[in-house]
Amino acid sequence: MSMTLDPEPLFQRLIDDLPDELHAHVFVVGSLAAAYHFRVELQRQGVNTKDVDLVVHPAGDTISCAGMAERLLGLGWQRHPDCYAAASPEPADELRAIRLYPPGPTDYFVEFLNLPEVGQREIKKWVPVEVAGGWYGLPTFRFQGLSARGRLRSEQGLGYASPAMMTLPSLLSHPIVRPERMSQPIGGRRILRSAKDLGRVLAIAQLSARDDVEAWHDPWLAGLKACFPDEWRELARSAGSGLRELLAKEDVLEEALHTCEVGLLRGRGVTLENLAAVGEQVLVDLIEPLAAATAGG
Amino acid sequence: MVATLRKISREDWSRELEAAGYRSAQGPAIGFATEDGRFVIEVLERPRAAVRDLRAVFLQLAAVAARDAHIERACVVLAIDRLTTGRMRAEWDDLMTVLRPEVARRLGLVAVGENVRLCLPDDDARLVEIAEIGRGFLDESVPPKLPRLSKSLDVLKVLLVRWLLGQGPIARGELGEQAGCSYPTVAKAVERFARDIREHSNRSVELKVFPRDAWSELLALAPTCRARIAYIDRTGRRPDPETLLRRLKKLMPSHVALGGVAAAQHWDPHFDLRGLPRLDLSLAAEGGLDLGFLRRLDPGLGPLDGEGTPVLLVHPLQRPAALFTPGDQIPIADPVETLLDLSELRLVDQSNALIERLERRAREAT
């Protein structure tokens, strides 16, 4: 069951619940980070999730991650029912993610995400990590490293991914609209994962001023060159292909709208036409210049 | 389904493909290519004999692909204006059977039209990308049916512009050329507005006063007879004409001039309105209606369908002389178009004040 949480107090609770020494090693991504960033535009409307995605950095620091989890468990944090240990690190794909409830009210839980090592080819990879004698998995997304660049800091002092660097990994992760659907229903419907992730890109763009969206170009390009020095041209050229497909398929766009209506754009009366128009702006203002930039040095 | 759209020019494709990272190519049968030359495109521009031309281009591209193993995809793009998508697919299937498989699998087709998009093969993201680029300006290139003022009022407008700018008399022949009408039509207009017109011995003409009655007639007819295309912001964000203006200044389309409040502020630095309620543009359209710049200006704009508040109004000028004045970065629409824009915006006091100021300036000039 999902519920809405006010992003501002939730960031404060995270600061209070997480030990001070961990603050510098995590940052928030996903819908909570977006809802916090746009809290003024959203008039502090709650975010429809219990899940706080915490990226542990630096990249590949699984020991630090295990230590963090053990530290939290030692402070009375509780495992989510989905979070249970395996006896061995293989098969990695069957390991459970580390999901922990804070002590006290269980209205949210944190899930640890990992940053990829340079050269990871898989879109998503499970990295085994041993916590308190059992094995768990750290979901490690190929393009997550981009979200670590240009992080912003909340008023409470916790880092979170910037809108620019939240959107680029989603675009790159979906060069086509894939047929996989979310395992859990969103607003009563099992949605295409591509529609959910690309829908969030459109929601973030819709909440931003057009000039601000256009300004994502430079950090996108710099991030691609830094994180993917051998592949950045190819990635830049393909960054918009999934979005184009989404915009061309009204049924998929409708699924994206559904996730937006349940999520970030809840109650704002945003229509299919609005999302399509924002998507076309993203293509002209960002995707095409990004592709054009590959022609230079 | 048959789409009936006018052609997309090679220049349209060139502008948009280059913006998307393609470059113009020099090779035979190749119009554009990616930087690495692995993806090449030929534009089939307004095919005369659609099936024959399509086959010819395909065979040329097949020859190019057969010669150069480096090419991963050689595709032809065209606007669908005569062929049905079914017919085009059938042509494609026929060609695939006659070509060598190692060549056939590297060919591609993109056809775009109103509510039509055909990409063959349909799983190549680049083809989809090109189709979307094409559709972007196709949608904007649908020529709307534009109303038109009577020729005599077009003549009057040219005379009024000259009077407000203190430009003096104009020869009848030149007046006809600027207004886009014949000598007899100019003569009829001069006769019709004789009360307000001064004729000179060399048969040149000019207004002698501000033509109040004719101006009232123009204002009365403008809502129904003045050409306009209204656009709304489709993004759901607050409409922002100031941002549109800033972007227009970067684009600098040569056939577009600022009208409305922005132009009024040019004609009268004391113009009594701050801010921009909407962006009004005059567009030189005698040679055709080119709205291609709108995609770059804001692809989130859409035509106003029914009631609503537009963020952008484009006023196509169908007369040969656009009568634009050089502006700071982009040209300024003539004062008559500007006044008509203000009238549409119901800025009556500001419009009257601008007329008075321009009248005074015109009198001082004579």
C-alpha cells in the first residue's frame, strides 16, 4: 500500500534517523528527490511512496555499504519483509535488496542502491554484499553514476540528485520502450517500466521552466563524457530514442501519464497533450542539440 | 490512408537534420550522413511520379550501399502526399525480394504525413527519430485557409504606413507593387478614399490626414478579414510570451517581424504598457506561408482550436511588400499592423495614444 509523505519533513527525518557519519556517504534519488526539489511548485504536496532510494557512494564501496547496513541494524532499524538474507552470494540476481525501516514509525523505509564501476555494460546488475552474516544484493544501474554528478544539498543537509542528472539516466536506460512491466501495481495498474521512468522525465520537465530544462544540456554532455569516455557519442545520439517512441505511441504515453497522475503531477490536471508537448520540447531543446554535439570534438 | 500535405523542402530537412547531428553529404544519391558515414539519407523531394521516383531512389541507394560496406543504413525520406502507406509498404516488400539480402537489410524508408508515420524496418530507432523530425515541421506546414482584406484596404494600409512614417507620396505603380494589386485596382482605391488622399501632378499619391472613417472600417473588418494564426502553450505551464520573444531574438527568422506591444514599444518609447500580454508577429507570406521556425521557437505550441487565450499570434502578410523596419535584433512590423494588433488586444487607450503620437510625428515631418 502506498501513502503520501511530505518531502520536507521526510528529509528532516532522514537526517535525524541516519547517524551523522553516514550523511556524507549517501544521497537521495527517485521520486522523493524530485518531490523535494519541486516542493515549492508542488506546494509541499506529498510524494506517493514509502520507498526512499539512497545511493551509497563512492562507486563500488560495498564494504562501506555493508558497514552502513550493520550500523543501522545495530541502531534498531528493522528489515522490510522483502529484505531477507541468502546463504550465498550466488545467484546474485536472486539476492534481496537492503530495505530497512527506521526505529519508531514505519511510514518509510530506505533502499540502498550502488554506483556502478566504470565499464559496467548491464543496465542493471546485482552486486552481492554480506551484512551480518547473510548475503543481500545492491541494485547497480549502469547509468546511476551520472546522478552522483552535480548533486544538490537539501536545507536539512542531505544530498540529492539534481533534476538534470535524474532524468538523463532514465533516458539512457530506455533507448526503446521495453515490454517489461513493473512487478507492483502503480495506482492499481501494472505499468510498463519504460513508461514509468520516461514518464518521470516528462514530469520533472513539466515542473521545470523551459529555460531550466534547456540548461540540462551542459551537465548532460559533461556527465556523458566523464562517465563514458569511449561511448559518450553513441549514448548521446541514442539518448532520445526511447522518448521518441513513447511520444509516438499514445497507449504508452497514457501509461506514463497515469504514473505522473499518481506520482509527481498528482492533482495538477496535467493532460496527455501537456506531456506530449513537454516531450517535444525536450527533444528539440535537449536531445537534438545533444546529438549535434557529437559531431564536434 | 492518404495524407495530403504540401512538400517539405530540402532546406527544411537540411536545417533539422543538421540540428540533429547529421551533415550534408557530397556523394551521389546521398543527401545527409552521420559524422561516421554509417547512416546515410537521401531526401525524395516532391516526387513527380511517386512510385517510379521512389523505386529510382531506392535503387540508387542500394547501389551506394552495395559499393560501401561501411554503410549500416541507407534510407530514403519523403513526405507522403500521393502514395498510401499500404502502397509504399508493398513497394518496399517488392524491392526487398529483388535486392541481394546483404544490401536489402541495410536499406531504410521513412515516410511522414499528417497522422502518418511509416518507418521500414520499424525497429530502427534512428528511422523513428528522423520521422519525428519530419513530422515536427509537417504539422506546422499545414497551410491554413487565410482570410484576406479587400484590395482597396490593402492599398490604404500601405498609404497609411507611409503617412505615419512621414515617407511622403508614392507613385501609383509602386503602390500597386507593394500592395499586390493592379494599376486599375490602385485607381479604384484612390477614388474610394479620395477624401483623405492628395494626388500630385506626377500622379503619385499620399494621405493628407489620418483617415478616420477608413480606419474605423479597417478595425471593424479586422476581426474577420485579417489573417491570423493563434497558438497556445500546450505544456500546461504558465504561458510565457517574454521567453518566446527572447528565443525569437536568438532564432532571428528573416521573414518575421515583431508586432503588437513589443512593436508599439519600438514606435513609441513612452508606450504605456509594461510586460507582454502575448507575442504578436507579422510574417512575410507573399511567397508562401513558412512557419517552420515555430518548431525551434517552441515545439510545445499548438494551434488554438476554438476559445482560449493565445500566447502567440502570427499575422501573415500576403502583400508583396512586408514593410518591416529594422529592429534591435529582429525587424519591427509596420505601425498599421502594430495598431491592428493593439486593437485586437483591446488596448484601445494605448492604441489611440500611439496614433496621436505617430500623427504628431508625421505632421512635424511634413
